[in-house]
Amino acid sequence: MTRRLAAPSIRKRVAVTTAVAVLAAGTFAVGAGVAGADSRGASGKKSAKTATKAQVLGLFDQWNAALQTGDPRKVADLYAKDAVLLPTVSNNVRTDRAEIVDYFEHFLQNKPAGTKVESVVNVLDRDTAIDTGVYEFALTDHETGAKNTVKARYTYVYEKQADGKWLIVNHHSSKMPES
């Protein structure tokens, strides 16, 4: 009689084990599909590969070149529509294009030229990267012509937009606390 009871018990264990294995495989498949979803754009096509650190560093060069044009709108074009700017020489948080343009209208009067001193890049995923470090700005006072250098800490958070263009979504810059 012991043998007869063992067979249904074994069959039950095999059935439960099989069900758990099928459930786990299904869960893995769904999870893998969701995890891979961020690699496809709105069109369903696979998006470009993850940015390299060199490409992210190049985004600063584009921003610095926009400063050299003297046009605050060209600089603001590098910021996402809902970007946040915590600027170096202003106490106001800038949260829309008009405020960002306003900041650069004043900042560009000093003919800033930025140079990175130290940079740490973190590529978070295909569409997000952070560049953090220290930069210096050579400034020329627009009234007196006096030259000045400001050393500051910075953080740029970039997001790749649907059109493939990388834009700044968050930019923080603050003067170094120690001289």
C-alpha cells in the first residue's frame, strides 16, 4: 500500500515542479521583453547604441561652441523643453526656455569661454548620461573689459530625445566654495 500512495505523491510533486518551471520561464520571458523595451523608440525600431564617454564629453564642446556664438537662443536650443538650470552666477532656478534664455542673455555679455578641468562621465543607459566635474570660465566684464576666471563645479544630465538628439535635462553649476 505504501507504493500506491507514493506514486500519486510523486506525480503531484512533478506536476507542481513543472508548473513552477513553466511559470518561471514565462516570467523571465516577460521580464526580458520589458527590460528590452527601452531599446526601441516610438516607431518600434531599435535605437542607436549606448553613447560612449567621448560622445558625452563632446556634448559639452557643442554647448561651449553655442556660448561662443553669443546667441542665448542657440544655447537654450541645447536644453530640453522641461529642463532645469541651476546657473553659476544667478540665484534663480530656471525651469523653462524663457528663463534659460534670460539667464544666457546676461551671462553671454561676459563672453564666457569654458574649459573642463576634471570630468566624470556615467552613461546610465541608451538614452541617459551624466557628466559631472569641474570647469573654468574665462570671462570679460562687458562694462570694464576686465578679465576674470571663475572655477565651478558642474553636473549635466543628458537625455536622448525621440529624434536622436541629446539634450540637457538638468544642468547645475556652482562656483567653487574655496579659492
